[in-house]
Amino acid sequence: MMASFALGCGTAYVGAIHGETRAVKKITVEVRDDHLELLSRAKPMAAVAELIWNALDADATEVRVEFIENELGGEDVIRISDNGHGLHYGHALVVFKNLGGSWKQEGMQTANRKRLLHGQYGKGRFRAFALGNRVEWQTVYDDDHARYAYGILGHAATLGEFELTDPVLAGTAAPGMVVEVTDLPRSVGLLRGGKALDEVTDLFAPYLRQYPGVRIVYDGTPLDPSHAEDRVTDHELDEIVTQNGDRVHAALTIVEWNLPGKRGLVLCDANGFALHPVKRRLLFRGFSYTAYLKSAHFSALEREGLLQLAEMTPDVVQVLDLARTRLRQHFALREAERAQDVIEQWKETGLYPYDGQPAGSDEETERLIFNIYASHLNQLTAFAGTPHANKRLILRLLQELVHAEPTRVARVLDELLAFPEDKQAEVLDLLET
């Protein structure tokens, strides 16, 4: 069904930015109700991210997400404020009645700072209702050497209808936008805490790396992925051909984090702007990472409203398989690098139980097997915190056991420390050579 739009005058009244009461226009978006309801049922973090993107697309250099608590410590208001250029009144009539044909097209740049636009085809304001039943926008903007303010109000009960106040002179108020969401669900608490902070950091890390002058403060904490990053690696993936004959190109950026617990794959547009997290995650012992899978194809799926079903789409499955294969290759190499670094450190400090060069091929194989076991042991917190003398004794005993019965070591470690199957296979391969 093609969407059609109507703009008319209503008789409702809402409070303006300075508290006055003024007549308002009513904007009605005439689309299928189930489509609007689907957008309004977005995941809460996706809704918060959309409001942050809207602020960044308005040239904001600072965005704040705050949770205003009541006297009992519960959340009453979610407030997203920014110092962007605001939304011109004339643009509001177009932007708030338009769904699916946003002025923010892919590849365009922001008006003043020439940053790449994120742009989500007019869906952001409807996704805001995933956070609460009442959403109010208050904005200040410049026009013809004067500064104006007005407000927009929407309710989940009447999705697709917005009340728009007339603009008034704003005096010395700074340009920008404040979005306040009220009548919140009980689940709003899930948007707070360490896990939520990690999630929003994952979403905006590529953007903040590309535009270091931007500051996002989430629940009182500035997002600063650069200090949490250990390593960033870019990979090009092989091109695939879809069932329709379209050629899909994708690239993968892997960010390894200093902090534990971050693991995941995020679908992004070609510029690396996060669109949708992938549910199935690959775990690599000892590594904390976020992988950003970038392709213009994901932007096309997002425009069609199909990105949330991407993991069931054959062409996306092909790209995901390529990405997961590259992830496994990447972390296999990283684990080998890390193990070698540990071995070199042990040699320098006298912990390594072997001296000089291997006496022959048998001892060379024995050392390789020992390195596999020992580097895995080193990933365990209990071993890492052991005093130097105890580490030396444990590694010496491990050397003796490897020399006597290398396959038995794998069984013992598996019983006690959940030794990975792929590492057991590496040991068996070495013994068979």
C-alpha cells in the first residue's frame, strides 16, 4: 500500500518551550497501522540509538542521554539532548509527515560540518515510542538572523499523529533539540548499567573513531572507545553474487577490546555506521571483540524494512559465513601471536623450561605441544595471578608430562580446565607428523 500524507489544523494545545500555551497544527501520517506499530516495537536500545543518530545528523558535537529518576529511584523520563542546529519549523512539516522518503539520503553530508549522514528514512521518531508512550520534541533553531523555538508532541495511543506548536522567538536559548520520553515501561532499567553502556559503545565506536570531535555522554558516562580498544584490523571479504544476480561487496573491521565481555557481530552500512546486531556470536577464549560487517547491501535491506530478518536471507547468510570464517582465521593468528609473546616473555624471565635450540625434530614437536598447553594455561586468571616460583614449578611439571605422555595432558586439562577441542586436534596433528 502506498503511503499518503495529510497536514491540517487541529485545536489541541501543548506547552511551548518557555511554558506558554499556543494553538498547534496537527500532522497526520496516513500509513498502515501495523507498519507504524512494528516500528514502535523496536528494541529499546535501537530506539535510543536512532535518537542519537538524529542528533548527530543535525551536526551536534555533543549528545547526552539521561535517565531522570523519581523520589523512589525509578526512571520517570528519558531525555536525549544535543547542541546541533535544531529542526527548522518549515522542515518539521515535511519531516514529521514523511515516512520512507527521508531527506537524509545515503552518502549525503551534514549541513555545516560535512559529516556523513546516517539517515533512517523517517523511522526514528516512531521507534522512539519503543521507549515510552509519550514523546515530546523541543527544538531551537536559527532563521533570518533570529532564533525560534517550538515543540512537537506524540502519543503511542495515536501513532502517526503529531501536535506541532507555532514557533516563537527563543531569545538567548542555544540551538539544539531535546527529546523527552515519558510514561515508561518497567523494562527501562535494562537501558542502564555496564551491559547497556557496552552495547551503545559498540554501536557508535566506528563513528566516534571517524569523528573524534564528537562527544556522546550516556547515563553520565562519556563514550570513549579509543581508550578501550586494543587493536583494530580491517579485512576485505570475497564478493558474492545473490540469487537475483546482484553483486554484494562487504568488508570486516574487527575491534579487539581491553575490557572483557565484549563479543559480537554488527551489520553496518558501507560507511561503518551500525544498523543491526547479529544474535549468533562466536566466542574466542581470551579475546573480547566487536566485528563490524560493512556493506551497502545492508542499507538496502534496511530501507525495505528487512534487515531484522537478515539472518534468514540467503545472500546475507553467505556474507555472514564469509565473515565468521574470517573471524576464525583472524583469532587463530592472534592466538598464535599472543602465545609467542608469552613464550618470549617466559624465556626472558626464566620461566620457560627449555634451553637453547631443540636437539632434534622430536624435541621441536614436544616444544610446540608444550607451547599449546602452556599458552592455554596462561589464559586462566588463577594461573596468571600465581607467584613466579609457583608458575615455574607448574610449567616444569607440565614439561615432564608432555615429554612422557602428551595425549594424557589434553585429557587432564580437559577434565580440569575445559581444554578446547580444536587445541586437542592441533596436538594430535603434531603427534601424527
